[in-house]
Amino acid sequence: MDFPSLLLSFVGGEIVDLVLQTGPVAKTVLLLLIAFSVISWAVILSKWSLLSRARRQSGKFVRAFRQATRMQDVASVADRFRPSPLVGVFQGAIAEFRRQMGSTGNVHNTVAIQRAMQIASSEEITRLERSVPWLAITGAVTPFIGLFGTVWGIIDAFHGLGTAGAATLRAVAPGISEALVTTAAGLAAAIPAVIAYNLILSSIRELASRNDDFALEMLNLVERQTQTDRQQAPQTAEVRR
């Protein structure tokens, strides 16, 4: 089945006829709305897939993290759990942890580790939010673009009615119905974008909250490991003597 036949079976022959009979301004508006819709659906599908994988991998990473007793155990397997934003938070913490251990041999500033995790969390959330504002733009702009096409079509219809001099509903109805197609197209582009925008933001807020909770767990692990290392240091010295 070719594309025109598929389109006719999906939206109906009358609607397709109305679209084909519209003027150049209305066709331009419809093409613009189609472009908005195609881009917004591409963003919706890509972000939905990304967030689904991020939630799934975050759950697996948290389980692996809670089973570990030392950060080195988690660091060796962290890259397996991408694209979880928790991995970025953990890597920010482990980088600061190693920096302090390399310079002084112990962790002397947990606040710096906490700041490193906050910066990493912000970067991860920014990555997840990339391209999402396009959905808000689509939801806000496309109804007005469709309304512009409708207003232009109605003006054209009434201008033609005045020129013809036949003030009857039958004379003006086809032009108005053609003009209203652009409003319907604007709503068809806006409604999915608005729904997806709110659902995606809700998922991102949930992941941001998990980042904050994980940062607290990470600080607990740092403090436990630091205390363990301090307790083992005198014992190691005794053995060497």
C-alpha cells in the first residue's frame, strides 16, 4: 500500500481533500506544524528510551553499590551501568576521593566530596534535560500557528464571499472548514508534546531525587572506609615492625 492510500485510510478522504484544497498560506502552516510534530516525536521517543534505561540501570547500580564494602569494588564495575546518572555522581565522588588520598594519604575534607557530587549531579540532570525544552516550545507555539492559519483562511473565505456576492452558508462553509484544518493540526502537534513534557520532567525530577539520596549513601561509604583505613593503619605499622 502506497503512502497516499495509507493516509487516506487513516485520516479519511474528506480531510485529505480539504488539505489539498487549502491555499498556499495554509499549506505552509501545515508543513510547519508537521515539522514541529516530527521533531517533537523524535525528542519524545529518544528521551523516553533514555530515561527508561537510566531508571533500569540506576536500580542495578544501587544494588551493586550497597553490596560493596569499598569504593574500589564499585569503581571497577561502574561503567557497566551507564546511562544511569548515579554513575556520574559516583565518578565525581571517586575522583575527589582519589585526589585527596593521593595528596595526603587520607580523606580530610568530605565537604569537597559532597560538592563534587553536587556538580556531577547537576551535569547529569542537564544531560537528561537536553532537547526537552523543545516539547514546551511545541506545546506553546503550535496552537497559535494553527490559529494563524485558521484566521488567514477565514479572512480569505469571507473575502471570496464578498467578491462573489452570495451571502449564504453554503458559499462560505467550504472555506471555513478548510481553514479549521490548521487549528486541528496545531492541537494535534501540541497535545502530545505537552503530555510528554510533563511526564519526562516528572521522570527527571525522580532521577534527581535519587541522585541526592545516593550522594548521602556515598558520603556514608566514604566515612566508613576512612575510619576503616585509619584503624588498619596502626595495625599495618605494627606488623611491619
